[in-house]
Amino acid sequence: MRTYNTELPVSRIDSRLREENIEFGETKGIETIGYDKESRSLKSQYFGASDLILEYTHKIEGDALTVSIDMLQAKGQFAARFSSDGKSFTGRWDWIEDGERKGYAATLARIE
């Protein structure tokens, strides 16, 4: 489960990741989000603990959300659909790391 506390245009992210009974750990960071005129998409940069920096491209078409990462250390995509009330979305991250396919399903909900 990944939980986001969002304050636009900058998101403060407190996440706890787990899959079934396997704990991936906790991370804290900040994510800046802005519109990139050249690519006509939303871009974000996540700055996490221990000098972790990740860059994402976000696209929304109808109720579909796609988040892509294409960096030297990480290449992958999150494909999701928004719920009918718009308060959550469910999807799956898939990526390749060291030649091995990895991924996990995720549901994210807005915290009020």
C-alpha cells in the first residue's frame, strides 16, 4: 500500500510499501510537479532520502493514468484507472531492473 499526503504544487510523500506479507520499508521525500510545455505533459521529480532522485512523466486520458520513468537506473511504467468518485486509483507498476522484470499492484487513495 502506498499512501500520499498531497499539497499541490509540491507533494509531501509519506509512503509505506508492502506486498502481501513482505515489507518493502518506509520512505519520506518531496515531489515537485509541473507542466512541461515541450513534451505537453506533467513532469515530476521525487527527492528522497539518501540522495535518491527520480523523474517521472504523468499523463491522464479520461479515467486512465500513466506514470512513466525512463532513467539510467530505472525504466518502467505505472498504468492505473481512477475510481468513479475520483478519490482513488488502482493500477500496477512494472519495470526492469538488472534484466529482471519486476512489479506490483497498487491502490492509492486521497487522504482528507
